[in-house]
Amino acid sequence: MANQKNTSKDVKYIDRDFDSLKKGLIEFTKAYYPNTYNDFNEASPGMMFIELTAYVGDVLNYYIDSQFKESMIVHATEKRNIYSIAASMGYKPKLTAPSVVDIDIYQLMPSVGVGTAVTPNLNYAVKIESGMRVRSTSGGQEFIIQNKTDFAINNIFDPTAISVYDIDQNTGVPNYYLAKKTVKAISAQPKTTQIVVQEATKYFKFVIEDVDLIGIDSIVDADNNVWYEVPYLAQDTVFEQVQNTAFNDPDAATYSEETPYLLKLKRIPRRFITRVTESGIEIQFGAGVSTSPDEELLATPENIGLTLPTGKDNIDFSIDPISPIITSTYGIAPSYTTLTVTYLVGGGIKSNVPSNTISEIIAIDTTNSNLPTTSTILNTIVLNSIAINNPTAASGGAGEEPVLQVKQNALAQLASQNRAVTKEDYIVRAYAMPNKFGSVAKVYITPDEQNNITTTNTTDTVANPLAMNMYMLGYDLNKNLTTVNRAIKENLKTYLSQYRMLTDSINFRNAYVVNIGVNFDVIALGNYNANVVMLNCIESIKSFFNIDKWQISQPIYISDIFSQLLKVEGVQSATNIQITNLNNALSGYSPISYNIIEATRNGIIYPSLDPAIFEVKYPNIDIKGRIATF
């Protein structure tokens, strides 16, 4: 066999700019075509082709480098690419940021009862549906209240302040009471548009374009079917709130005053996602094109052999691991209908209106108030008495989110992944549950030890790494710590199920409350009023033991109390600080007895091994001071 000539050539792949490419091409020509071309003068025709080739290579390398740079959010500069990468990381940029403001809503309530037993008649408590629209007299900025307002609900997280409004001059008995609710509102104005859809199309999508877009509020089709927005199309459940009544849950209804709504998970075949683009907000629907809704196509013996649009007549293919339905797990696509899309516009710098300027009600829905039918005139008076005001200025309104901020927020979103992994994640998620479902005031997590294995021959234990105990406490109406009721725990269980890792197990437990009293002595400077100094010292200790600043299993540093007292003007020195345990249940204290002296080491009062929190329950009587003399 004749020897084959080696035709491979030495090609360099590291040259990227014009000069290095030109130099490499010249060397390549000299090495492999020495007898064909050897005129490398700058004015020769051959050099023209070499330089043109180097020029093309340099341009191609530039765009390759540019595209590679645009694929990394840290180095990307084009807004379209930044938005796309941010979406892949789970972050949705803000086109316009609305301002947020606290709105006081007032209503009159007639009195009921006689003599000293006169109270507000809560049967006239108004229920205002979500979507109440109000307007500012300063610039005409519109605001919308997205949550329901129920004057019948009165708890620490959703209080109703009631005061006497009108008194009968003859009897001195109140005729009307004034009820006040404080709610959040955002600077937004709803707009609607209609999209006509013909035959079903997989992943059907369209773009909403407008000025000062904030987001999508709702989508309803011609048959009044509601389409729900989800973070990604594979998510087939959303949170649904139901009123806490005996019909919905007989056990939880006992706590309906503290927990007015129950949190449920609802499966939704009709869903969509949104993406922010340079031109507006893109809405995309699922891939399902079956003529039957997903919930009718369960994997039952009657449906196993059902021929689906995919052409398969068995179940040997991928199905939703959460719900065993045998259609697409990405939701159904709309077909032969008209979609009514309601979206929000507004916000911006101009929406940061001053205080006491939001007073006009544009739209309000009170149809579900269920007022007594005994007096239509009284009902009219109550409904017409509804008024609003903003005691503080609106703030937070801004224009389109800057590109640099989108980058940083997307990186933060990628790190969180919207999942609870660490104990801090679970604590934050527990605090984040909406107040209407009941809220927890204090949360603490420890590894679970109830399943530990202990033998008779050794004291070693084998911990359960997949279980954790979540200790929690709530507030009563006086903002004192109390145990969390069953309804709140059920809602929290449902809420955390959307973020919990598959292998994590969570046990809900009540933490302990150790009520304490504080006694101290201070020496006042000679030129200060001793009584004023003492009052200021007591207020300082009240602030130090404010329950908002304390967490479960947090120790007390005596030195911090000393420092707190020494900051008070007029205090020369502080002495004899004593912390005592108050556990008289008849006086309203927690019955937990705790040995403060045994728990004190080196000026630090340590909490118990069983998760507990220190609380000054009645600061007006539990904090006592004395002016000492030399």
C-alpha cells in the first residue's frame, strides 16, 4: 500500500484580533504555499485578500465575544438580554414601581343595648371587597386597595379601632360609634383590554403595551372562567382563601375572630405566566389543547385507555408528579373565547403624594356586607358614612427599574430559589404568611429530637436530620404573647407546603413564655428633678423590653440594661438591677416558673433549654425603679 501524504496543516486557533490574524495568515501562506505566493508587500493584491480575511475574522470574533458577554447577566448590557436572563433566574423586573400608603377607612356603627351595656352593633360592620379605588386631591393620583376590608374583624394584626362618635344629649348614651381600619393601598389605576382567541394554540401568548405598566390584575374569559397567574406553568396550585366558618371547618371556626380566613390550596388548569419585555408585559398560556379540562382526565380505570391528543393510549409517559393527570402539566390553552385582561398602570415619582390628600372614593363594593334588613334607612346612613384619609405621605413610587438594579435583584433571586432550605428560610416564610390567615409573632426552629434513639447502655443519641421543631407564639389583642391556635397552624402548614423541601419534616410546637419584672436603682445628678429622671428611666427600660425586639431563646445581658439607664439624661449611675420571675396565673401571668438566679452566669440570664422567651407583660407595673442616694 502506497504511503498516503499527510495533508494536515498547523492551524492556530488562538488568534483573535486583526493584527494577530494577519500575522498568522502570512505565516500560514509562507509555510504551505511558498512557491505559489511570496509577495507580501503591503500594496500587493495577495496582501489585500489576507487583510480582508483578517478583517472578517476580527469582526466575527468581536460578535462572538459580544454574544458570550451578553449571555452572562453580570456583563450583559442589552436590556432585552438582561430581561431574558433575569426571567430564567426567576426574577421579574418592574416596569413601574407604585407608591404605597396607609389609608384610614372610617364607618359609623349604631349602638345596641341599654344603659351601661351599650356597645357598637357589629351587625352593621361593613365588608368592602378588594379593588376599592380612591383618589388624591393633589394631582388626581388614583390608588387601589387590593385586599378585602372587614370591620367585623378585630385582632392584633388587623385591628378595628372604635370610638364614640355621637352621644344622645338627654341620656348621655352613645348613638353612633366610629370604627376605623388602616389598610395598604398602591398608586394604580385599572385598565382593561380584550383579546379574541380562535382555535387553541400551544403556548399562546400576546403582549400588553401601555404607559406606566405595573402588572396584570386579572384575566377572565367569556364564560367567566378565571385564569390565574403562576410563577411558572408547571405550578398547578394557588392559594385560595375561604371564610373561617363552621361549614368550612367546624374545628377551626372556634378561632374565627383571631383567624378570619382559612388558607387552602386550589388546583387550577387555567393559568398563565407573565414576562417583562422591552415593549411591555408578555402573557403566555399553557400547552394543553384537550377539549376536556384537566381535572376530568384523572388516571382512573375508566380513563387509562383514553386516547389523548398526543396520540398515546397508555400511561407509559411523563405525567405531573404532584397530580396524576394524564394531560399536559402546563395548563390548558384558551380557545374560541374572548379574554378580558385587567391590568394596572400608574405609579412613578408623581404618585408620592403628601399626607391628608387622599379623601375621594371612586369605586367601592359593599354588596357582601349582609347588613340587617330591619332598617334600610339605617343601612343607608352606615354605607354613606364611609370615609377615607391618608395620615402619612405615600412613598416608594419610582420609574422603570434601572438595569443595574435588575442585575443585582436577579442574582439575589437565583440564590433564594423561592424555596425554604435553611432554618432562616422557614422563619422568614412563617412571618411572611398574610395576616388575614392569622400570623405568628415569634418563631424559633431547632432540630427534632423526639425520634432520637437512646439505648440503655449509652447516653448517645442518634438525631433525626430530616425533622425540625418550629416553636411559635402569637399576640393577643393587648399585644401580649400567647399560644397560636389550631386554625393558624393549619394555615401555616398549607402555606409552608409550597416552599418546603420534599424531605423536610416540620413539627409545630408552642414556645414557653417567662414573664419577668425589672427592679433597679439609679443615682440622679444634683441639678435634675429626680421624679422626671425616674420616669425617663422607666420609659427607657420599657423601650428596651419592647416585645418587638425580643426573640425566642434570646438571653438578657444585664450590662445592656446598665447601658440603657446610663443613656438617660440626668442619671449619674445605675445600681442594683434585679430581674424577677412573675408566674401568678391568677394575675394574668404565664404559669411558667423559672429560676432566674440559677440561670444567671457572668451577668447573663440564659433562657431554658426548652425554647422560651422573656416578656415584661405589664410594663407599667412590672418595671419599678428607685432613686438612690449616696
